[in-house]
Amino acid sequence: MNPPPLLIGISARIHHPDAPGMTLGGVYTKTLHYLEQSVAHWVMGGGAMAVMVPAVSEGSIVRRSDFPGRGLHDYAAALDGLVLQGGNDVAPESYGETPLHADWHGDRTRDLYEMELIRAFVAAGKPVFGICRGLQLINVTYGGTLLQDIATQRPAALAHRELGKYEHHHHRIEFVPGTRLAALFPGVACATTNSIHHQGIKDLAPGFVVEARCPDDGMIEAIRRDPAHGPGFLAAVQWHPEFHPPDHDTTLNDTALVHDFLAAAQACRT
């Protein structure tokens, strides 16, 4: 009999009905939790099942006392790993700053939810993998800070986002030799990835190591917690691997990323 497939939690994106400029009616007058299809398919393509983790109510975190047996630690106990999907900016408040621009206020509600979610899975010994915003939030959760806008605060940096192109905007990354990430791509020193972010890591969280950078401006593109600072799997990339077709001629084939993450999840189960 085949063993049951791995169950991987995916953090929810959140639609806030009172967001500035929101004029749609109907279901959009409600708080919505959702995920982008590609990230679910990326997890499922590795042979696992994808489970979205809903956990927010009225701007606060749902706790065990609100729904017995449905708290974040219960999800961490029931699931085999966690993927943090991309989405809204991380709120400057989450790393001790105030917004430099009215458009950069971020999503503090989602920050609080996902930060507790990260801690719950780490405490349960389950692997956590962050994508784009997920990398930034992991960094903030463990004491790092962000550039609120790369173009404003690092004007000499490469353009890391072009709205009209979205995932078709690309740049190079370089793997840091000797890291686990570099080992997943033997013989590949430099690769091309998508780039869909205007925030980035300013100060790296203590206890983390850089696994990839953009060679054109030094921006951090991948991080991992140093095993010397805590057991388990806690890693993230700034690009969106779920948007890279495995057979694409130009962009990195990220298949090794999902398989490495799922192998860590399987190891925790056994």
C-alpha cells in the first residue's frame, strides 16, 4: 500500500474589503483568503497535496480558544510543511519603521498571521519555504529589515520589477558556493530568474546565510537559516519558482527546489 501523500500548507493571501480604492461589490465586500493557482500546482507537481491555511478574522489572528482544534499550531501539527506564497508588501511596522510613501503601508494583518504561522511550523520541526514576500517575511520574523522600495533607497540597483512584464521580467542570480542551494544545481554558478518585487532585504536576520545574490547590484536573492542557529529547514528565494516552466530555454529549472523541500518534509514524517 502506498503511503499517503505529503500535506503541505500554503499561507493564504488576503483580500481586505476596506482596502483603499476597493469599489467592487458582491463577494469582494467580504474578507477573502486565496492562493495563486501556480503555487498550488508547483507543490502538487512534486507529488504532495496543497492545503491553504486560513487563520485571520477581523484583523486579528484566530487562536485555539476561538476555534478549538483549528489554531495555527494545530495546522502545524497536522501538516508536513509550509510554503509562504508571494503577495502584498510586508508592512514597515513589522520591522520597526514607518512607511516612506503612502503606497508602501503593506499588510500588517497578513504579516502577523504569517509570522505566527512560521513560528508554529518551526516549533513543530516542520520545514518552511518562502517565495518572494515569503523570503522578506522570514527575514523580518527573525530580526532582519527591508528596503521599502529598492529604486528609491538603492537608486543604483538593477530594476527588480517591471509591472507590464510581471513574471517575464528577468535578471541573473549567482549561487553562493558551498551552500545547500548551490549544491542543488551542480555546475551552475549563474542562472536567470524572474523578478517581481520592489522591496528587498536591507539587513539580513541574525543566524541566516545568503545563498544567492543578483550579481549586478548585490541584492540578496536567497537565504537559509544556518543550522548552527537552529535545527530544521527554513529557507526562501526572492523569485517565483512556480512561474518557471521546467523546460524553459532561459530561466532556471527550479524542480530541485520543490523536491529538496519535500524531501525535508518527508524526513520529518518518518
